[in-house]
Amino acid sequence: MSFLLPCPNCGPRDVDEFAYAGETTERPQGTPSPRELASYIHFRRNAAGVQREWWYHRFGCELWFLAERDTRTNEVLKTELPSTDAAGSPTPHEPATPDTPAV
Amino acid sequence: MRDIFRTRRMWRRRGELKPRYDVVVIGGGSHGLATAYYLAKNHGITNVAVLEKSYIGSGAAGRNTTIIRANYRTPEGAEFYRSSVELYEHLSLDLDFNLLFSQQGHLTLAHSDRAMITMAERAEVNQLLGIDSRLVYNDETARLCPELNLSDDVTWPILGALYHPPGGIIRHDAVVWGLARGADRRGVEIHPYTEVTGIERSNGRVTGVKTTRGEIACDTVISATAGWSTLIGDMAGVPLPITTHILQAFVTEPLKPFLHVIIVSSQMHVYISQTDRGEFLIGAEIEPYTTYRGTSTFPFLEYSARHTLELFPQLESAKVLRQWTGLCDISPDYSPILGLTEVDGFLISCGWGTYGFKAAPIVGTTLAELVATGRTPQLIAPFTLERFYTDTLVSELAAAAVSH
């Protein structure tokens, strides 16, 4: 059986309603070397354990949110909205998100 | 006479691990065993241990849908798989073990103009490399597979197909057992239920592995662990651009044989063949989220059954016999990652995603050559891990977007 994912807006829904957008990544700071940039783009931790990741409620309220899920059991520990700063760009607990402006 | 009913062991049961091997292969699946087999056969390197955390062939090697083909999209990929199909064609003879390889032909259906263009491109690339592959229209598709529903009264009518006559199916367990027996006879040690827990390094090179059954010293470690590659890479300090997803398949109860080609539809994410036992073997697409949990899902069964019935309405009352999943290691460009890493003596075969099984013999020969000579064979040079750092990807998305 696939699993339920609690949307912060809509509550627990079938995971097939959502689009998975990958684990959270950390954008390199300053002026990254090509190698650092390639590493940021392509390489993933692919954790076997609790992973912090992006989801999008594609067939629902179209909300982007973060989840913590154990990839060994698919148990979802929590879901939450990314925190935003005054400018409205997300600054979640882990520093980087796909939307963080380029430095 | 009594002898013919006696079960013989395919490979010897080995005792304790030796303190030292020249080469340790992690993963007792088709890639690991093929590498061990060709190390012994082609290069006389027999002080080799294959370590498998479960039983031999328990991972992707025993869970795939057994399709062999070479009609890939990139010249690098197509050339590579052509060599693999050629090796598979002679593997039964080579291993002295019947692998039940049936080159019945492979049809990739196109349901849109865009898909027809992609199929035409693939046919062009294939023909340039001498691979038997061409575009066919519905009159010929009907001759090749009269059972297929070619009517317009469906969600996605079929416009044409990419026909690949050498494509076929093979008995996947037999491949694993045959390679294991061949390796064992040449002196390779096969150790099931031996899990690797760490990889020892000093000065940037491999010096040994830790296992649940003791420590081993070695110069070369080859990881052939598919969905678990990231975890083995972590032990060696080698980051990988891999994400782990589940891929699912199911079989129906055995039916009278009527399907004599492999039918693939990228549009409907389904691929169908009928096994020698008469079961319809149906596979689909990976789940989009990463996971290490190998539990089957009901939505998969629902949609793949629905799509199969569009193509074969006559299966309406066939019962599903069993369903299973396997872990896939998906790379960013859908091409494999093969060969050397930045840690000396640590070699990988991963990133195969959903189609590693069809590459087993060529991975075995090329990796064995790399270990024996220290030089990367030309055939696998485009697939190094380094390509992700230099951004020289080999995009195989067009041919691998549906997994089979």
C-alpha cells in the first residue's frame, strides 16, 4: 500500500495526489567552483532514514511544503510550511531551498 | 537413473571468509556475479569473493522483467547494449546452462506524432550502429502481433511502433545461477548472507572491507548494489548522484501462449510479455518519490492493469498471481555510472535505474578488463562518475523513460 501524506492545508491525503520534488539541498555560497556547482546540481544524499524533502499538492490545493519522512518505512514524521522572511522568499531551517536566490 | 532427480548444488557452500582476497565484489546479483565470472574466465583472477547480504539473486536480478534489447537512443548507450545483447546470445553456450533466451522481438508503441518522431530517431541511431531496429506502421504491427488491440476506440490509439527483432526475454534466475556456477567452478568464492558494514581506506585507496562475518583485506572493491549503492558509496566516502526508487511488476496466472512479442508503451507506462510458463509479466514505471521500502502499492496494480486491458482486452478475466517491487538506482541522465571513482581501488556499477539486468554480461566483461588492466575500456568511458562533475551527461531519457 502506498502511504498518506498530511498536507498542511488539506490534512492526510493519498501520496498519489502529490508531486515529489526531492530532498532539500544546500546551495553553495559565494562563488562556487564548477565542481561544487555540479555537485549541488546532481549529487544527492539519498538517505536511508529520515529525509527532509519538498512536496507539492498537485491535485489539491497546489501548496508547496516540506516533509520529514523515514525512507525505510515511508512513515511521515511531520509536514510544515517553509518559513518565509520579509521579502517572501523561503528561508527554511536548513539554509537552502530550490528557490533561494543565486548569490 | 536416480541421479537425475537429485538436486545438485550450483555453487559450493564456503566456510569462513579468508583474511585476504585480491578482489571483493559487493552484491551477488547479475552484475556482481558477471564481473566475478569474467575476472576468472577472461583474466585468470580467481582470488575473488562475492559478498551478498541476502541470498544470491535476491535483489534486482531476481525481480526484473527479463527483457533484453539494444534499441537505445544515444550512440553511447546503443553501442553498449548491442555488445550486451551479443554476449547474451552466446551466454547459454558459454555457461553450459540453458538460459531460455527467446529473441521474440520487441515493439515499442507510439501513440502520438511526437512519439513517432522519437522512435524514428532511435531507429536511425540504431541502424547507424548496425542494430536491427526500424519504424513499423499498424499494418505490420498487426502481422507481428495480431492479438494487440489496434482499434481507434481507445484512450491512446496506436500510430506505429519501433520494431527491434533481436529483443527478447530470458530466464533471469538462470542467468544468476549460471554465472554463479561458472564463477564458482573457476575458484571464485560466493558468500551469501554476508553483509558489508564498512570499507577500510588509507591514503585515498581501499585496503579492506568489514562484514558481518569478519574483516577482509583487499586492494579492489567493486560495488554492484543497485538501489543500495548510495549506502555503499558512503562507506567508501564516494558521494553518488543516485536516488533510490521502487519499481513494481506483477504476473497473471498462466494462460495459453498467444503473445509472441514484447509490447512496450511509454505513453501508458507499461510493458508486457508472456513468459514460457504462460504468465503475463507486466511492469510499469518507478514511483516518483525516493524510498527504500520494498512494499507493493495498490495504485500501481490498478493503473497498469487498466493500461494492459486497453492493449489486450482479452485479458479481462485473467487473475493476478503475484506482485512485487525492487529497488532502482536512478541517475540524473538515466545512464549508468560505471568504473573508477576518486578512491583508488573502489569501482562501481550503479545508476542502472530500471534496466541494469540487460547489461549484466557487458558490465562483467568491461569491469573485469578494467580491474585486470587498470585501463577503462572505450565502451564504458562515457559512463564514468566524473561526468557529473564535468557536466558531460549521456541522456538516455528518450529510451528509458519507461522502464524495462
